[in-house]
Amino acid sequence: MNLYQKYRPSSFKGLVAQEHVKLTLQNALKKNMLTHAYLFCGPRGTGKTSTARLLAKAINCENLDPKSFEPCNKCDVCTQINNGSLVDLIEIDAASNRGVDEIRDLRESVKFAPSQSKNKVYIIDEVHMLTKEAFNALLKTLEEPPKNVYFILATTELHKIPDTIVSRCQRFGFRRINIEDISNHLAYICKEEKVKADQKALDKVSLRSEGCMRDALSLLDQLISYGDVTLDNLNQILGSSQNDSVNDFVDNLINSRISENLEIINQVHKDGVNLEEFCKSFIDCLQSKMIENIKNQVICQKIIKVSKHWMQIYNEFRQSNNLKFALEIICIDNNKISLELKSDTNSVGNTSSGIDEGRVLEIVNSKLKNIKLDNNQPKTTKDQESINFEDIKFELLSYIDKEISKKSKMIASTSKESESSDKMSSNLKKAIEVSNSLQPEEEENLLNIEPDCNFKITELKRSWKKIVKKAPIPKLTRLLNEASIEKVEENLYLVYSANFFLEQIQNPEYIRVVEKLLYEHNYAVRIKTISKKDWVSKTLSSSSSRPSTKTNSSAVASKETKTVNQVKEVKTIEPIIEQADKPTPKKVKDTGSIPLPEPTVDLNEEADFNLEDLFDAE
């Protein structure tokens, strides 16, 4: 006889765990408050059918203990129930008797009175397997059964049972049995069977059972048949690896030792170890390692990433039965995970730096929703509307700039250390490579270039986006798209609304790449960078100091020719009026009919205003 049949509990006291179920049923027997239908639900091997038989025995026992309400197991009824020969205890397997015809036969048999005991008990196991028609046929009988008839339904999948059935029953939820209770029960059985057992082997059997007592007893029965209850014999049966191999495998993953792990996988495969069991032990070990290192966030984050990555690989290779290849992939890909973690640690936008880029993007979205143009204002021209949109954008970028500047002080020391250790971002490395890739002739031409004062800023503005798209660095393309360009003599000014973008572009390598890019498009200029605020003050001061436009050009002396040319250049500049705190733009006094600017960046164009892409690691 199998161990799980031989040691099936014959009393409520012998039922392992499920204290809440035992106490409720014993109190119901004590107070004579039994209901006509019970529903036992829970995982497999947790005692549902055993409890149903115990309840049937207690209902019909002739010598029920008045104190503990335990069945006596000595009367004829208890003996026949233990032997499975009581006519009034009907067990139905719903998996093989799931049709409406079987339930109709049950309805007919319910009408007959019990023959050998006081009550007739129907135990319907795996009740969720019944068809919809069978459930409907059972409804009326389950709601109003004849006197002295009890129904006990058992299932592992409660969600498949109709609510109309569940509402007519008293439901009990059975829980998984914890490892300690299973291990103690296995030790008790080994003692009764007079078998020497290693406690580590019993603990591993309990762990492998996953809270199912029947699985644990079946595995123990197999282990006793194989030989002594030892850990080595258990590993031979399961085909699982020893704990040392799994622990070494996990340690090597955490420390990125690829070659050592590949050797472990080859050795495990040569030894004929069941790789499915190895993978289960691997996951269990990852879980324990994560709990052990809960205070070390670096190791915990790495274990979490390895676990997620492993589950993806495991699901892809499980059907192909090539788990060895899957284990080799996780070893090699683990090096990539380590590099990603290092880059996350060194990036400016990570949590350790104090700048939360998700929060910044959230601020932008909320600002865009909350800012509304005042409908009470009189209708404006297209130029004024463009200023309104530019002001909205400037307000957003200024707000972000303030948020970032607060957090930047916290990481100032860290950034200095990173600069001294020559840890440059990929974008900066790319810029250096581009600038260093110049041929000697090209580099000499750039150094000896004579800036062209006569280039037309209007033509450059029209072709600006096309030129910017040809930048060799994606980040540089995005930074240049955020700039408005202005001309002063031979200098081309990149004007930025927010200091965040301004600080990014001020790297000398970036400036050199931009000058080279413009030189390739026949624009020999010197690049200057400036903030919007400084540009406005520069423009206003230039316009206030210029001579009157009414002066006849023929009356201007030759020594003043350069000044006049500068004034003409100032008249072509598109000033940007800063209005970060007011909903409508300020009115500028007419000092020479300075034209209102058009927005250089359209807020509706997502490609030109993508803050998320700008949070690259520097």
C-alpha cells in the first residue's frame, strides 16, 4: 500500500495543518449546526478529500467523542468508511462522470433513505469538471436536498464553478502546507516505518512538494524503495544537482564569471543531471540570495534583472528541450546586464544622482495640460500667437531647468570624480572620434579658416534642419534642433531657452563638430552659445545704441561704415521677448520696427521636442 493511502488521517487530530477548517467543523458538530452542502477548494494534496471523509465519518459515527467530537474508528460505520465499503457514502469522480445523465441518476438516488447509517453523504471530487447542463441539473437538489442527505464538493479550480453553485454551499479554503509541517510529518512516518532518514533529505523532499502532502509522501515512498533516505540518493532519483553546484553557478552569475559557469554547465550535463531540476534549484537559489543581500541594492537589482531575463529565455527554450543552451545564454548575456547596471549607476539621470527624469517628464505633461491661453484677450496676429507658444515652451523649460539645477548640486562632486577618471559618455567619445577623424588638410583648413561675414542668415535658417539632420551624433542633432540661430558679424549664435540644453552644447568637441558640419555646407562661421536671457539683453543694448535710421547713407563718413553695417545686421536679428511669468507677451516700444520672431521649434513636432531622449548618460 502506498504511504499516502496507508497514512491517510483517520481523525481530525491526524490532519496536518488546516487548523481553521478543523476548528470550524468540530464546532459545527458540537453545536449541531451542520449545513447540507460544503465546498472544499484549494491546491492538490492539501487534505480536501480526507477532510470530506472525516466529516462523513463524524456525521454517522455511533460513538462520537462528546468532548473532541472525533470519530471513534471502532464502530461499524467508521470501520466501513475506513475500508471504503459503506453504501451510504457515495464518492463520485466528476472528471469521469461529468454529464447531465449522471447527475439525473444522482437526483433519483437521493430520494432513497440511508440503509446502513443515519445519514447519506455524497462526495463529488473535481466538481469543476461537470458540464454546464450538469451544474444546472444539480442546482435544485443542492438547494433543497432531502432530509439526512449531505453534499461535499471538492475542487482545485474554484473559478470554474458557477456562482449559483458556490452560493448554495459553505465554502472552506484549504491552504498549502508549510515546509516545516511536511518535514515533521515525513519524519514521523519514517519513524513508524523504522527507516533511517537524513533530515536534509526530508527538508528537500518537503521543498520539492510545493506544499502538497501527497506529492511529498509519493516521493518519500520512492526514496525508501531506492535505499536509505539520504540526500545523495534523493539527488540520484530527482536527477538534480548538488547544492554546491547551484550556489557556485549563482555566485558566478553575480560576479560575471562566464568561463567558470560554462564549465559547471558542461559538468552537470555530463553527469546526466536533469536540467529541469537544475533550473528549479537555480531559481530557488536566486530567491534565497536576493533575501540574503536585501540591503545591498546593487546585488539585488542584478539578481532581479537576471531573474527576469532568465524567465524570458526559459520560456523560449522550454519547448525545444534544450535547456543547456538556455543556461549558456544566460551566462553570456549576464555580462551585458552587468554593463547596463554600471551605465545606470554612472548616468546623470539615475536615482542615485537625485535627478528623476520620470518626474521631469511628468511635470512637462502636467504643465502642457494646465497652461491655457486667456480667451478674454483680444484676437492676436499670427506673430503674437507664435510668441505665446514660444513663451509657453520657455516657461516649461525654465521650470525643468530649476528642478534639475536643485538636484545638480547634489552630484557635483560625483561628476568631478567621473571627469578625472576619464569616464566619458558614448556621445562625447563619438564627438572626439569625429573631430579626430579630420584629415590633416581638413584640420588645417578649419584652423586657418577666414570667417565669412557675408553669409545670409535667412538662407541658413531655411536649411538649418536639413543640415542638423546630417550631424554624426544623434544627441547633437537633438540639441541643435532645440536652438534658435542668430548672426552677429562672422559669429553664429546658438540661442537656448533653458540652461540645461546650453550646458550640454558647450563642450568644445561638440562645437568643433558643428563648425565642421557647417563648413561642409559652405558656411565658414565661428559658433557661439548664449542663453535666451543674455541674448535679449544683448539685442536691446545693441538696438538702443544704434544711430537713427533717418540718416542718409550718403552723409555717413567712411570711418563709420563698419558701425552702420553692424546696425543693419542688428535690424535683421529676430529678438526673443522673455515672458516666463506672464500669460501674454510684453509690448516692446517701436525702436525701429524690429520684426517679431517666428518660433524656431514647433511644440507639436514631437521629434523636435523630445526631452526623454535628451537624458542620455554624460
